[in-house]
Amino acid sequence: GQNIDQPTEMTATEGAIVQINCTYQTSGFNGLFWYQQHAGEAPTFLSYNVLDGLEEKGRFSSFLSRSKGYSYLLLKELQMKDSASYLCAVRDQDSGYALNFGKGTSLLVTP
Amino acid sequence: EAQVTQNPRYLITVTGKKLTVTCSQNMNHEYMSWYRQDPGLGLRQIYYSMNVEVTDKGDVPEGYKVSRKEKRNFPLILESPSPNQTSLYFCASGGQGSAYEQYFGPGTRLTVT
């Protein structure tokens, strides 16, 4: 099985940078995903890491270290609309395409 | 437009009355899945399907059934709903991209009284 941990809540200021961490334990790692979910809405795909390193996509970047079982999502130039829950999910080789989700980090961006 | 659709979006029902939540995708995805989301528990997988006529249990399958007779459709069936199945339900499908990321439907908010 997998154990995925991420902080429950974070607060940051508009225009700032915030880093949301995720740690995981899995026997057959096969990819890590970040999703964004606004309250009452569906999760939307943000990023995917399967090799170590940083993947950059506009204001959002995601980092992975497989040896440490660690990832982070970096959000730059925060905007009010970035207030949402951020979900870390891990795919395991033994479970096909199934994703195991962390409980999510609720990010509040303040003026 | 590529999308996953679910119906109904909202449903209030009573204990024991059978219901079906439909899910359909137009992206020709092989993989489809159902999740429930509860406060403090996050997204938990109920059932998934790797292809037509191939389904398997997720982490919380008790009280649910699914079928995959066609590639595009993956209905979730609650034969005898109970109040502990009150939840927000999401259907998702997985594509042919390199990440095989999943795309989620808009959600179905179910209340069982």
C-alpha cells in the first residue's frame, strides 16, 4: 500500500511564492501527480513527475525525489484564484493506472 | 469538447431505494474509475475499470456495483443505499497521454436519508 502525507492547510499572500510538500511510501512507484480542486468542483490535473527533478509549467512547478519519497508543488506569483485544495496522488506499478490520493492541502491566498 | 459527464449532479434519496449514477466520457479512454470524497478523508477509490468488461475493486467497494458494457460508459449502482453513502462522488477516465493522467467529471452530490 501507500502512505501519502501533505499539510492540511497553508496560507500565503497574493504575489508571493508557496511550496506544498508531499511525502509518500510505496513499493513500486510509477508516477506522482498534482491536482487542483476548487471547493465543490472536480479536481483538475496540474502536473506529473516520474523521474527526479523539476517540471515547470508556467507559474506552477513540481519537483520529485524518488529516493526520498518526496515531492513539492511550487506556486509562484500567487493570485487569489489559486485559493484551492491541492491533491498529491501516487501511482503504483502493482495497481495499474489507479491513483492513491493524499488528503489534500487547503491553500488560502490572502490580499 | 473532451469531457467526462455525470448524472445526476445532485440527488437526495431514502435508505434502501436503488439508484444509478451515470458516467460517460468522449475521449475513447480505456481506464475509468469512481471515487468518493468525504471531509477529512480525501478521495477514495470505489471501483475502476481497465477496459470493457474488466472491472476491479478499489479501496472502498462495499455497497457499490459497477458495469462496463461499453467503453464510454461506467455507471455506479447503489443497490440499497444507506446514510453512510452520503458523499460527493466523482467519475474519472484515464487517457493515452504519456502521464496517463485522469480527467474528472463534475461530481454528484448524494444525500441518503
